[in-house]
Amino acid sequence: MSKQSAGVLVDQLERLGYVRRVPDPVDGRARLIVIEQRGRRAVEVVAATLGEILSEWKAYLGTRNFALLQQILEQLREITDPYAR
């Protein structure tokens, strides 16, 4: 993700009340991103939902095939995520 794209994303999250920018106490030119209560709740919901989905997949595929799926997805990440290298 480029610096510009990250800035746009933070702008959107701030507008929606998930985060806020605060001055950096060490570097007056910088701003820190703080996760608001709404953002923390969203992270909790996402984590719980992801856990449920992964448990469902593991139950369906079995432990061995699920581990294989994870390995394959990690390999594919190398060619699909420019920041994974």
C-alpha cells in the first residue's frame, strides 16, 4: 500500500469514527493514529468472525488439508502481495 493510499484509508476510517489522528509528542511534524472504541469493537467482531470461518473450514477439510490450504495460500501470497517479498 502506498503512502498516499494509506492516507486516504486513514481519512475514511477517521471520518467513520474508527480512528483519530493526534499530534506525535516526540515529533511535532508527525501525527499518530489512535484506534477509537468503535474501531476496537470492529476489530473484535472481525477477529471473532474470522475465527468462526477458519474453524468451519478446518472442520470441513480436516486438520491435514486445512494446513495444506494455509501453506498454499502463503505461497500464493508471494505472487499476489507486493509487500510480502
